[in-house]
Amino acid sequence: MNANVTGQLARQDAIVPVSRHLSYIAQTAFERPTLVVDSQAVARQYAALAQGLGRARIHYAVKANPAPQILRRLTRMGANFDAASRAEIELCLAAGAKPAQITFGNTIKRPADIAFAHEIGITHFAADATAELEKLAQHAPGAHVCIRLLVEATGADWPLSRKFGCSAAMALSLMDEARDLGLEVSGLSFHVGSQTREPQMWADTLDQVAAVWKAAKDAGHGLSLLNIGGGFPASYGTEVMAPNQYAREVMELVNARFPDAAEIMAEPGRGLVAEAGAIAAEVLLVSRKDADDLHRWVYLDIGKFSGLAETMDEAIRYRITTDHGEAQTGPCILAGPSCDSADVLYEKQLYQLPLALKAGDRVVIHACGAYTSTYSTVGFNGFPPLDVVVI
Amino acid sequence: MNANVTGQLARQDAIVPVSRHLSYIAQTAFERPTLVVDSQAVARQYAALAQGLGRARIHYAVKANPAPQILRRLTRMGANFDAASRAEIELCLAAGAKPAQITFGNTIKRPADIAFAHEIGITHFAADATAELEKLAQHAPGAHVCIRLLVEATGADWPLSRKFGCSAAMALSLMDEARDLGLEVSGLSFHVGSQTREPQMWADTLDQVAAVWKAAKDAGHGLSLLNIGGGFPASYGTEVMAPNQYAREVMELVNARFPDAAEIMAEPGRGLVAEAGAIAAEVLLVSRKDADDLHRWVYLDIGKFSGLAETMDEAIRYRITTDHGEAQTGPCILAGPSCDSADVLYEKQLYQLPLALKAGDRVVIHACGAYTSTYSTVGFNGFPPLDVVVI
């Protein structure tokens, strides 16, 4: 495709007048905080990413939002899936996915889950440690294994810790061990960091991975699969590049470094579903701690423990709108409803909200399609988990 | 009671040979991470606190652990309850508590929850803002209201933010407003901070509250109820004072400052149930990121999102034991099983665990009776919420 077509697609995306989930929220009264996800928007985003990713296969990171309707919709579009546990594998199967479409990418797997996956015909697993390879050899003999590399920190908004992956030297020795254990070393995986806003931010990481890829090939491992993981950004208010253009630019960087990779897979999660959803919530209380306080406290009926866990350390700053339109605003500390002093959403950087805001008012929290419903607690303080409606 | 009796009780507590929940864990195979709570230990702790608290009434903070068996046991012992929501009120009622035994202490209440509570006969509510008083006047006319004070930071292990309470000046004006709205101003509440290890750490806070109490009386408010909240410590490995002695010393500080308070209530949560429970979990993987790494990574089948949320910022450091006894230990980073890089339990301060520890080994996480099961997510990454067994 040429740049002109790309541009058109991006503009079409941008001019959708009012999104379906926001219309639905505007027309609906909710008993409690509810995430509304537009499955058509997910489908559009999938199509745009697929277009940009070209030859790379999309494995949706189920953990971002495992709502059955989303999984079914993606299955019908031919998507593949990456699962973190047996329960997520079962959700994919229930949505109509075949085992061949599912990879088991968690590097920390329960032995019983490995055995289950192997038994039903899942063939691709990830590992970053000897003990994990031994589990795979025992419970999924002959399985294909991707070795996960630990890459240096990037400029992602939600950078990953060193929890996953191993050093380049360790990766090479794990490949030898995997071969000796009768496993099929298929390739390398890595994660550039969640919410990596510029394609160019992938370059350094890809260079690191390419060096290991070359060393592995030199050592006689016939690698065929490069798993570029996730990192595709969602817009939380600030502008991000159109998904097809972003993916295309990332793939240009990938193709330049891995011309010999027979298969490429990507695992978008947030980048696929975040913008397709919004949460309808309600103001429970607006107060000041003292008559002289310069800012207000605004308490919502949703908080850190009922869906907004990604406000941890104020990492993700959601855009919030009210029915007060362009009315004059003032600074607030925003907090959740629980009797827990840690349940404060934004305090270090105050949030601007209308001065007229009061208890009972509706608020809409935007771009909440990813990492909200599953992060909900089972009912801390007796507040129910986030309700989910997929339209 | 005299000091000698107190001392005896403390020693009796200490010499219980092996606690029931630990015996139960040792004799049981679990399919998944499971919290085992000894209801007899909860009962013993309740009796000890009640003995120390003397004339103060215990309202168990249900949010700490709302397991039905715990609520039933406490109901049978004559406990009262503090609820944070309608769902928690309903749990108390289901456990046999009468509405008169339940207070609704969340300062951020849904109007429908207030109406429900009022309708079934709950009469005591908390508030720290004008808008909340207005909700109470509308949905629970004539209700008794405690004004929650914001007190200055103390030395608690888990200090509270400024989320709850209001300034002294605001408290006094809220009392006037409450009276004008036809509500019954019953008294003051505050929270000294969770896990306040020394009784003496209450003194400053009590002085602050006493000054407001006096000012309110001088202004013509016939206060009768002082709610001293929670803050009663649990032992997470380091020694804490016996509960009856701790409570007695706190009450000495209270009685010296509030001789005219007709009623005193306390809301222990953590201090009542934490030590009565332990979690049985399993090691999923032990690895190093590089052959030269000086420490290991130990991944458990439970993490921040499935029960151990209080490891946030490494605030609560749980004691963890294994079946390796006194074997030689080495430093580890401890992490949970999810594909989430934030799911790391202890990293800044490395954890010492046996060098022989390996995948499949049992670990027991101690003093987990409070704030674990309810902080679990509904199933992040497909991992089920923490299972709870009360024996």
C-alpha cells in the first residue's frame, strides 16, 4: 500500500463522529461502574494493525481484556492469541480459536497448565530459564520454544521491570539446553515496553535482539520465529500515531534487521483494545478538608481496586470527561470509594475538573478497554468488580 | 485485671505449640494458592483485645476479611461491625448480626446504600464533608453521625493518606451543619494509621482529637461517642506487644483524655485477623537472568494481583517459610506468576530463601489473614482469586 492510502485510513479513523461506546454510555443509566467496549472499534484497530504489520501474525495478548465477545470477534477475523494461563487458553477455545492459533507465552507456567496445553495441541511456548525448559521437556515433549530475551530499558510509558527474559549469553546456552532436552528451538521473543510511543524507540532493542539472533544462528540453531511482543501504544489523551502507520514503521525496522526470519509474530494487547472502551462512573462526593483548601477532593465510585489499577504511581493518566462541557475547572485530588487510603488515583499531579462537579454527576473515563476489568478485585470493601458490556 | 494476669494471658498466647492453620496447611495438598484462617485464633485475639479495651466496644472492620465463618464467629462472641458498603452490611446480616451492631463508617457512601442502611435500622454513620451530611439528611433523616477528623501523620507502618477526615475547624462547622440538617452529632472518629506498633504512638493523635472534642463541647455539642478506629498491629515477623496489653495501654491514654466520653468504640481489622491466617503457595520457577547473577529470581504461584497487594512499595514484608528448614539461604527477588512486570513482591530489599529451593516446593506466607483475599483480582492473567478456607 502507498502512503496516501495509509493517510486516508488514519483520517477515516479520526473522523468517526462520536464513537459507539460513548453514544451507548450517553444513552444508558448504569447501576454501577461499567466498562463499555465497542467491538467494532476493536475490529477496526485489528484490521489497521494487521495491515501495518504486513507479514507479521497478530497474537492478541488475552490478559489485556479477555471479554468473550472480544475474543470471538477477533477469532472470526482470523486473529491468533497469546495466553498466560490455562484459564486464558480455555477462554480462547471457548471463543472458537483452534489450539494452533494459541501460544502459551508466560515464562512462568504451572506444570499442570503446560501438560494441559500440550495435550490439546498447543505447540508454542516461551521460556527464559533452565528449570522452565525442564518443565516443558517433561510435560510438553518436543514443543517449540521461544527464548525470551531481557532487553535494556526503553522510553516506554510503562517500562517493564527485569522480571522476564534472560541475558544474551544465557539465551544462547538455554538454546543448547533446549535442544539437548529434545525441544524445538524456534526463535526469540522480547518486549520493548508497554506504551512505546514512537516506532523509532524500537531500533535499539531490535539491534540487541538481532545480535543474539545472529549469534544463535552462528551456533547452529535454525531460528525461524521472531516474536516482537507488544508495546503498541494507545492514546490516553495525547496524540499517538495511527496504528497501521506505527506498525508499518516498526516492521520496516524489523525487516531491515531480520530478513531471514521466516515467521514474525506480534502480541498487541493495550494497543488493540484500550481505545475501544470507556468506563461510565459516578461522583460520590466532592469535598474540601478545610474551608481554606485550594483544591477539592473528588471521590468516584470506581478506584484503584475496582478497575483503575493502572493509576498506580499515576502511571496511566486517563482522560476524564463530565456533562459540564467547557465549564470552568479547578484542581482536584481524585480518589476511589474504598475505605483504603491507598485508593487515591491522582494526587501528585492534580486533576482539572469542573468547579460545578457534584455528587451524583456522571463521569466518563476514556481509553479504558485494556487492563481494567481484569485488574478489579473480587470485591474489596464490598464494591463489586467492574461490570463489562461489549457492544 | 492486674498486670500479672495480663502477662499470663500473653504467655499462653505465645506457647500455643503449632497453630491450627499451620498444622492444617502442613497436612493438606492444595490445587492453588489458599488462605487458611484459624477461627479459634480470631476468637482468642478478639477476647484478648476485648479484655484490653475494657469499656470500648469492638466494631470489626469487615473489609480486612469478610469470610462468612469469621463474621459468624465474631457475631456469636458479641462483636459489632463496621461496614464500608451495602454488600458488607449484607454480609454482617447474613452472619447473624443485628442492624444495631453495625455502623456504616465509610465517609464516601452511595446514596442508595445510605437509604438501604437507614431502612433496615442502621443508625450510626460517619462523614467528613458537607455533601455527605446532605446525603445523610436526605436518605437517613435523624441519623447519628460521627465526624471524622484528619490527624497528622504518625509512625504507623502503613500510614494513611489525607484521603479521610477533615480539619479541626471544618469538623466544628460540620457539627453545626449536621445539627441544622436534623442529624444527631454523636461524636468524633479518627484513624491513627494502620499497624501502629507502640501504644505511645497514639498520644499525639489523641491530644489533637481531644482538643477538637473540647472545642465541640464548648460550642454546645453534646458529644458522647469517641471512635478510636483501627491501627492495632499484627506481627509480620517482628515482635509486637500482646493484644490485651497493647489495647489496655491505648485505653489508658484514651481514658486520661476523654473521661467524659460515654461510649468508646474501636475498629480493629488487621489486628484482629492477620495473624490467624497463612497462605499455602508454591514455587513455580527459580532462575537467574545470567549465569553470573548474584541473586536468584523466585516466582510463586501467588502475586500482587492474586492476594499479596500489600507488598505494594514493599510496605508489608511477610514472613515466608519453606520445607527446607534451616538450610543455607541466599538472596532472591520474589515475584508473582502473572505476565505483568509490576507483579514483583520484593526487589528493593532482597529476600533470603534457601539455596535448595526449586519449582514445585511449598512455601507458607504467614500472617496473611487480613487484606489478602479481598485484594485479589477477579482473575488477572486467568489466575483465579485467592481461595479461602476457614477452620
